[in-house]
Amino acid sequence: MYTGETKSERVSSRLRSKGLYGKENLMKILHVIPGLSPLFGGPSKAVLEMCRALQGRGFEVSVATTDADVQGNISIPLGRPVTMDDVTVWCFPCP
């Protein structure tokens, strides 16, 4: 039977009715990508856009990446969270 609700709305409604819908119960998502340098092209831009979209739906989202760049290593703090385009990014050294 069609109720006019999207699948996401139906799932949210079921979780809410069971007391499982709230900030403390939302899924945490980690995207892993080899590098965020703009020189890598589309995936670097797309992952940040996906993260912002998921954050807008209430998910806690982070990215794990390296300091790899086509021209060497990018200058970014390593081993601690930084914010890029409103997204939490953890960057690790690339040998």
C-alpha cells in the first residue's frame, strides 16, 4: 500500500517508534580515500559532497585519507582531525 512516504521516512518512523532514533543512535560513517588533492579529480570532490549530504541527514561522517598528492605531499596536519569543507578529515602520512 502506498502511503506517500519515502523509504527513508518509513525507516525513520519505525526507529523513532522503538526509541532508536536520536543523535546518540545514528550511524557513524567513515569514508576512506587514498588522497583528497584536487589533482586526483572527481573522487576527491565527490567524497566531500557525499559527506556533507550525509551530515545534512544527521549522520556523523568522517574521512580518512593520506597526504598524497600528484606533485608530492600536501601540507595538512597529520594524525589529528581537521575540518575541510565542513567535514572532519583524518590525514595520515603517505610514504
